[in-house]
Amino acid sequence: MFDPKDLSPEEKRFLDNMINGVCLIDNTKCICFWNESAVEITGFSVEESIGKACPNDVVAGMTVPEPLCENRCPFLTPQQCEKPAVTDIRLRHKNGYAIPARMRCAPIIDKFGQMTGVLEVFERSYGELSMSDQLEDMRKKAYIDTVTRIPNRRFAEEAIFECLDALRQNGRGFSVLMGDIDFFKSVNDTYGHDAGDAVLAAVADTLRSGVRSLDVVSRWGGEEFLVILRDANNKAALYRAENLRKAVAEKIIKNDDNAIAVTISFGGTTAHKGDTAESLIGRADECLYKSKEDGRNRVTISN
């Protein structure tokens, strides 16, 4: 059985200093080594991870999207790991949110040719999954809003946690926009709820078409939408929000014999390292309220 005590001080130092997370699993399927980068990525300390059963406890959060243990366990198919392939996964952070990541598995073979353990190396992957893979993953986890067919609030909350974590870890900034369709109740009252759903879907499609593939457009609830703009400061957030506002105002929505036009108001803010999800959304909400108070169909971005 592989024992991390067999590692030389130089080998252990090398693994501990790797920027990627490193997990060694012995042939009892227990974690026997967990490096500092694994701690930083997942939030689970060395003490919380060593001795835990794989794929239970710490590693249970790894999904592809089905659990690795079902048909990808390297102990069951070691020959598939001789040339480690990259697998897109989601790691479960200690705080409960999902982290998009990429992982490689390789068997540990002793001098007699026997498999004594498994080496797993993983790293974050920000926005690197293809859109089709992301959508399929979201569908499997009930992350899609049924009316608008865009990510729902649950997905948006996890994305905010992920972005805040990236901001703390490597300074990668982002901004959020909170949008609300103006006078949406009058649409339902005048044209009916089917027309209201058609308006929600059309606005969602307009917003989604107006952002980049690495950004997130989600239905926050009711007629509210949350947009996450990665790598965007206040100036960029204002520019993009104005473009989205204009695109919605110019959209004519056909429903039965009706042609419906709506506008949207936005409030936005840029994340700071001391932010929580609550403080960030709170500032965006305050700015949205200011846009509504100032006459609607406008954008307010906090300084």
C-alpha cells in the first residue's frame, strides 16, 4: 500500500508547493495526502481530509456530473489512467458551493507492477467549460428557470460565491447588475400571464445575447434578472448595462395578436475583496431602487 511517508522531503515539498490541488489515495480508498493548494481550492483542511474515505466525505463533491465512483473509479479501471485524461468536474467547497475544476487521475505503481494508490491533480477552471456542457450540467442540477430557460437564482448564487472566491484568491474582479422590468404587473393585467411569460422569455433572450460567454445572466425571481460580468469594473459595467437597457427597449415582443414593448431598469456595483454575496446584492438593489425612483428605464452604478 502506498504510504506518503515513503515520499522524500524534496518530493513532499514539491507536491505541497504545486499551484494545483494534489490528493493521494491509498488502496483502501482513503485520502493519505492533501496539499496546501487542495486546502485553498476546497476549503477543507489537511486534518479534515486525511483518512476520509474516497469517494465519500471530502471527495464526494466531485461530479462529472455523475459521481466518479459509478464508472470512472481509477481503482476499477486503472488501465484507463495510464495516460491521464483531463476530466471536467465540479468540486464541492466546504462552504457548500460548487467549483468548476479540471482533474487528472494516475495510478501509483510499485516496483512489482502492483497498483498501490491513485494520484489526483485538480485545478480551477473559470468559464472554460463549453456552453453546451455548462447547460447540460445545469439541467441535471435543476439550475434552469423553466419560463426563461436561463440559469435560475440557485445557479446565480453559486456563481457569485465562485466569483468572490476568485477575487479573494487571485484578484479577479467582477461586477453584478440587478435588472427589473418596468411596470411588469401592467403587462400581466393587460395581456394575461401567458403574455407575461413571453415577455420574461424575450427579455431573458435579449440579455443573454448581449453579454459574453463568460458572463452569467440569470432570473433572480419574478421580473428581476441578475447579470454577473466577469473582469468588469464600474466603467465597463455601466457601458454594458446601458447596451442591455437599450436592447430591451428596442425589442418588440409578439404574443398572439399583440406587439408588446417593455423597458428595464438596472442597478449595478463592482465587487471588492471584503464583500459578501449579501453586501454585493444589497448595493446593486439600492442602485436599482435609485433607477426606479429617478424615472425607470435607466442605469445606476455605485461608486
